Amino acid sequence: MKSIPFGSWPSPVGAESIASGGIRIDQIALDGDDVLWTEQRPSELGRVAIVRRSADGKHHECLPPPLSARSKVHEYGGGAFTVHKGLIWFCNHSDQRIYQAGDGRSIQPLSPDGPLRFADLVVDDRRNRLIAVAEDHGVPGEPENTLHAIRFDGTLTRLAEGHDFFAAPRISPDGRQMAWLTWDHPNMPWDQTTLWVAAFTSSGTLGDVRAVADGAAICQPQWSPEGVLYFVSDRSDWWNLYRFHDNEVEPLCPMEAEFGLPMWTFGQSSYGFCGPSQIVAAYALDGRWRLALLDLDKSGINDLAADYCAFGSLRAANGRVVFVAGSSRRSRSVIELSLETGRSQVLKSANPLLLDDGYISCAQPVAFATANGVTGHAFYYPPVNQDVYPQSGEHPPLLVMSPGGPTGATDECFALTIQFWTTRGFAVLDVNYRGSTGYGSAYRRSLNGGWGVFDVDDCCNGAIWLVEQGLADGERLAIRGGSAGGYTTLCALAFHDVFRAGASYYGIGDLSALVAETHKFESRYDQSLVGPFGADQKVFRDRSPIHHLDKLNCPVILFQGTEDKVVPPSQAESMVAALRANQLPVAYLAFEGEGHGFRQSANIRRALEAELYFYGRVFGFTPADAIEPIPIENLD
């Protein structure tokens, strides 16, 4: 072991191993004994492949390049493919048309070329068609969202309209009914949605439409094998499981726990049916995710798969459960669990890099006092590297991570992006500030009216608390975040004197400009987070960092994709111009062809290395990595 200053530790986690060595696994589907999933591959310029694992354990590529299964509905997409009896239907990223693949046939487009985008595909086998959420970008003003049927001969039929947003069309096992969700401006789907049910008519349209649940944030409707409708609702102030049975809504397992997630993307699933009276479900208790078996006959719940955390895309059938999950020491993977034996196996890992335990920093959940008498939540990661020990009396630099959303959450799952920093001598605080999911609806809604204030307070107070515990150097505090987390980052730098540097990834600098520029899905989000724009524009100006750079006195680095439709490049460009005009230290990297979140390996690597180089210049250490320098203006 060697004594080396924090930040300069040599690390086994290279930016290249994160950028090119890993994939992102999103959607899982079952087709008989086969398991299918999507892989977003940075090494293929962010292409989303579909992989089928057959019963004999062999993996098969379902789509040849350049086809990519990615929907752009709501810009965030999701639910981009479905499978049935060997056939696959998917939304192709480049033209947003639905294609059919499989069964030895050539891949053919199903939907016509045009302004329609599709998501949340489901097979209506009884009527030889698909049903999907459609988003029409060929109409004046905002895109129009509807439910469409797409026959296997390519004929389109509009099934439902009249609401700003639709999601989760789900057909009953006997094919006679369908459930779906809607919501309208200014609500987001985690504010208030309506669950509808209708019977199909003989012509395949929807008749006898009725609302079976509303007045709460409802998500993830599913039909049981027996044809009973289940869903997740926060009507108790916690996202719990319910069913609609005998014209009554019944709670299944009331708990102060979260069985759902904010519907940022389509096709989410955190529970599934393993039999007439058994449900396997993931739930969060105090922000920490678990997997459990619910026995409806005995009204009991038993935890499963204790080694895993951060569950997603859960599918269940015939005594087995397949899901995406990770652990405190291993990257997210496709996991298959047998309920009969209790054994699990990894079908595919998101990143093959395995670290020795001596390099791994495991999440430590922490709680701290923040503003207004509230308790803040975060995961703390100490610097860990078995080859190095710190110099005497030195405290590590701290990197505070502010998650996106802001209605989202971070978790304790192993992430190489965090180990990238901790193996180099950084402490990391991954904050679930007010507004985050996993702590009940009251906590999730506590950011309403306070965006740019409460989230910032929580990040600042978390950093101060760690310094007070002797776990971080108060003179080397940095904050980073993407999207809404980028906004929190810029606000923390403009309105507080806690951090000495910051990194904003496609963050928001001007709230007023965002109101005019952002996409339909989030176009009214500001009304709950900040307030009515027309009523008091002063609040929007007061909380926009770009108007308060006279208070900002530390270096900032900004990263932006040129094709971002959620937070347009003008946001970063305006911030950079204003920082330059005020002669503040600033660095800016714009990546051609990238949208909201970077998908190409070269850009992911460049951004990570540039950020490390930036902190080295600001905090006075030399990274062990060979990094191409970046220009930092106005930094002596």
C-alpha cells in the first residue's frame, strides 16, 4: 500500500470500462420458457438491442443493426417492444414506426411512416392486432395522445381520446376487457391519474367505458390470471397494492411502504402473479428496496432474494420470477428466481467488470437534519481502495450527487459510476432530497412549491453534516447532477456558499425559458414544483441561477447534448455565456447527436474524464489517469 493524496489514487475502474464495457438493461418480457430483454449499448452509439434467451440457455440477437428498439413518446419512451408466441413487435428509434420480427421472417414495418410515435405495446391476440399509446406530432400545437389499435395488416384505429395523456393499456386474459390510465394537465402521473375499464364491442371498439379508480396517483394496472384487475395507488399516502373486485376497491397488504414508482417511462412493472393467490412484488421501505411474496389467502408477506436490491421490470409466470436487480457489490443484471427452490441465477449482467471487495465502497444509508425541521435522506459512500491509504490528517473531497426527476430516487445498488469516484479517493453522498420516491407520498410531495429551495437545502445540509462528522474536507466540496439534478446543482452554487465546484449535466439554468421550450409531458410540471407561471413570474426569476451569477463564486463545468428536447441546449449555452460575461471559471462540453442523457461510449468516457480533470484543477490534485485536458476559462 502507498500513501497517496485523495483524488490521485490509481483506480481499477476506468472511464472506458463504464462507457464501453457496460450496457443498460431496461425492459424484460416472457415468451413461454424464453426470456427477452433490451440492451442499450453505448459501444453501438446507444443502439437498443433485443436479446432472447431460449430455454437451453443460448442468447439470440433479435434485431440487426441499425434497428433500435426505442420509443420517443414523452421523449423518455419505454414499453418499446412486446412479444407473443415467437413474434416480436417493436418501435424503431430512427423512424418511430412499429416493426414485426421473429419466426424466421424478414423484419417488416407494421405502422405507416408519418408523425405518429408509439409506446406501451400489447398484443390483442383475439383480434389480430396490437394496442399502443400513440403520440401524434403532426397536429398544431402540442402533440395529441391517444390509444390506437394497429392491425397486423397495418390498419390503424383510434380507440380512446379526449385526455392529455394515456398509458398502460392492459387486456384481460379472456380478451374481453381492457384497462388503461389517463391524466390531464397540469397533473403528472405521480400526482393524479384515472384507471378506466371497458369491454370490447364485436367490432373491436371500446364500449361501456367506466372509471374504476381515481383521485390518487394510480399506476401499473395488471390483470390476474383469473381476470381480476390489480393496480398500485397512493390513496393511503403510500403506493400500495389494490384490486378491483365485485365493484369494490380492496387493499391487499396495507403498509407504510412503496410498491410503485413514478411513471417516467412506459412499461414499468414492480409486481407479477405466480398463481391464483400469490404475488411477487418489489417494495421500498425507508428508501431501500426489497422483494417479497404476498400470499393473498393467508394475508402474509415474506421477503425473498435478500442479496438483491433496486428491482425493476419484474415479470412472473409458472413459479419463476425474472427481474432487473443488483446488489451492493454487483452491477444490475437480469435475474431469474425459482420460487420452488429459492435459487436465483444471473442471465445477463449489465457490466462484466468484477471488482475485488477491497475496491468496493458499499452504500451506507444516512439521515440528517435539514431545513424546516425535516429529516433528509441519502446514501454515503466512503473512499475505498485496497492499494492506497490516505495521507495523515487529510480528509477526502466530497462529491454530492443530486438525482434527476426531481420526482425520482437513487438507491443503494452497486454502480460503477460511483465506484469511479470512490476508488480515486472521493467520498460520495447520493442524496434523496425532498420530492424523492421511496419514503411515502408526503415526502414525495413535500417539494411542491419549493423546487430550487428544499432540494438545494437537503444537498447542502447533507454535505455540511458529513463535514461535521469528520468524513469530508469542507474546503473541497463539489456537487453534480443531471437534468433536474443539474438545476439543483446550479442553484446550490448560485444561492449557497457550501460547494467549491459543480458539474451540471443538461441542467436547467433559466426556469422561465424552460416553460417556453420544454416538451408536452413536463410542460406543466413547474406549476406544482414552483407555482403558476403567469401568476408570479418573479418566483421563476428568483429561482433561476442564470439571474444570480453575482452570487456564484466557484468553477462550474457543464455538459450538454445538442439534440436534447427535454432541456434544450439553449439552457446550457445561456449559462455558459453568462458565466463568461461575469469572468467566472467555466468549462463546457457539447456532444453532437446526444439527447437527454448520453448514450454513446465515446461521449460517456469523455464526460467522466473531463469532470475528473476539472476537479483536479480546482482542488489541486493530479489524477492518476492519462486524461486529455479540457479548457477551463478564467481559472488561474
